[in-house]
Amino acid sequence: MHIVSIPFEEPLIISINGQVVQIIAFKTQEHGNIKFGVNAPRSINVHREEIYHAIKQKQQQALVE
């Protein structure tokens, strides 16, 4: 895993399978909290980690049944 520091509201641009994805960090009104914005093509699925794991778990259960 790589750790990257970026300024607030400046996009981090990455390439996934040749497609450009932008990730932007925003400050919030709550002290110590930030939010992320993701701009990605519709062909790339974007999920929070817990949602991603839930999807994978359902897919594994479907294979067993």
C-alpha cells in the first residue's frame, strides 16, 4: 500500500485500466473530518470498503449455493 499526501480540493489523478479517475479531499464543518469526492467513468465501480466487502461476501455465498 502506498500513502499519498495531497492538498485539500486538489485532485489526485490515477489511471485504472487506462481510465482516468480523480480523487479529491474536502474539509468538512466537523473538526478532524474530511470527505472524499471521486470522479470516475461509469464502467469503474466505486464503493466504500465495507460495501465492497459485503458485495464480495454475497458473491462468494452465491457460488456456494
